[in-house]
Amino acid sequence: MPAPTRRGPALPDAPASPARRAALAAGAGTLLVASGVRPARADTWPAKPVTIVSPYNPGGTNDVPARIFAEGYERLFGQRFLVRNQPGAAGIVGSKAVSAAPADGYTLLSTNSGAMLVQSVVKNPSPYHPLRQFTPIVKFVHGANFIGVNGDLPVKTVGELVALAKKEPGKLNYSSSGSGSFGNLLGEYFKVKTGTDIVHVPGKGSADAALEMKAGRIHVMFDPIVLPQSTDGRIRVLATTSRTRLATHPDIPTSEESGGPDISIDAWFGLFAPPGLPADVVAKLEAATKTVIDDPEVKKKFLAIGLVPEMSGAAAFRTRIESDLALMTDIVAKAKISVE
């Protein structure tokens, strides 16, 4: 569920008074200096509204960091940061649109390891390379996925889910935010590890897939969204895919503790731009992101939905992407996943 966006100072439709302009400049300058970001002059970035593309439908897990950081950037830069949902092909459509945009800092991509990494290794042909066709700016958060089931499914543990799937091969299904998504990768990895036959039904984003599960048409999901969507009892969280229990949700066991396999792969959410983004814009966004993520209220919002607010700057983020690409390429080969 998307975090509410409070808009920062809007661009005036008519010239503001000298006093008003001075007040706005002073306020924005103070915030930027405090965060280590130098105030932008009228002819430097950002001199106009910035679009942040979220390549999924509204309401999904990916929308949360996109909108939280858009709100924070608005406060810091005194400029509008507009989130635009551009879904399609499990994140590929919006991602490719950003990759093809000018590298001027006015079109950014708030996305996740599913759209950026998994899609690049499971699709044939690959739609893009995350390091060659994008500029990694910052990793916002990372987090565990959760194994959730429809509340009416007669299982209380992952072990019971595996037993039911083996008893009735091909009768259970699972959904994800789309073919080639992170949830699709985890689902196929789960099947390889357990020797089960569970049918993948691609969703139109994680929010839509969760609604289908609540309605009883989907049995299982491997996605962070099952945690916040489990409050009404129509979705039951069986386990986290992390190697250890989460400090924020110590009552939720790991998959292994719940009788299932170790399928621990952390997902992440981060900010990208078209290739060739100027280094000074990258530096400004890194500094602003640190200020936003250090806000205790922002930390609470992420922790409440199982996401850990730990930032990585551009250099460390690039290293993480290289490592994750190697891991996911290996998993895809073992699970024999290929999406045309």
C-alpha cells in the first residue's frame, strides 16, 4: 500500500513576491546544506520537476519507497518529484522507458531487484543489462520476502504446504507480480528445492496478485506484500525467506524453521537513471537519500512492512548488483527458468 505523499513547495503559476522567493530559497538552502547537498541554482539540477517512474501498478510494494523518497526529495530540494506508474511486463516497460530517456536527472527509476536483475537473466532475449543501460544511484532498502497462503488453505507451516503440494501435484498455484519477477524466481526456486509441482499464474503487479489470493483464486505467494496484506486473515504468513527471524516480526519463523527449504535471497529496492547521469547529480541524490533514510519516521514506515532501511551509495550498489547477477544467473540455470 502506497505511502502518502506530501508535496513540497510547488512551482508557482505566477511570479512570487521577492519576499516569498527569498523565504523559499533560504528554507531549501538550509535543508540542503544540513544534508550535505549544495543548493541548486536556477540553472542547475533540479531546476524543474523530476519524474520518478515506478514500473508497476499503484499500490504494490515497489510504490512504497518510490513515494516515500519522492516526498523526502521534495522537502530537501524545494522542487516537485512526481511518481509516475508505468507498468507492463513485470517492470520491463517502465524500466526501458527510463533507460531511453535523456541522462539529465529529470527522469529517474525507482525499482527493485526483480525488474532490474531477475528480468535481465530470465528473459530470452534479455531486455537490458542493469549496469550498461542504467546508472545505479542508490539502494534504498532491502528486505525479506514472505511465504504467504490463502487463509482457507489447510496449512499452517511451510512443511505442510510442501506435503500438500506433493499430495496433489499440479493442483496448487502461486502468483507473482509477473513472469520473470522476483516472486516468480523464488517460486521456481522453491519448487526445485522441494520437488513440488505448483503452477505459476503471473499477476499484474504484486497488489493485484494479493487481491487474487484474498479472493481464493491464488493459493501461494512469495512476496513482501503478503505481510501487510495479512491483517484481515484472508492471507496467512507462513514464514520469512530470510536466514534468520526479523527483529521487527520475531513471531514469524524462517522457511527452514517452518519445515521448508532455505531459499534466502534478499530483495532490494533502489534508484536508477539513464546511462551517463552526471556524477554531481548522483552525489546530490546520494546525500539527499541519506538524509531521508535517517529520519526515524521513515525507518518506521519501512520496518512495518518488513523492509530494512539500509542505504548503499552508487559504488557499493554497483558491487551488489554484480554479485546478485552472478547468483541469480546460477539459480535460473538450476531451475531452468526461461521466459520468452
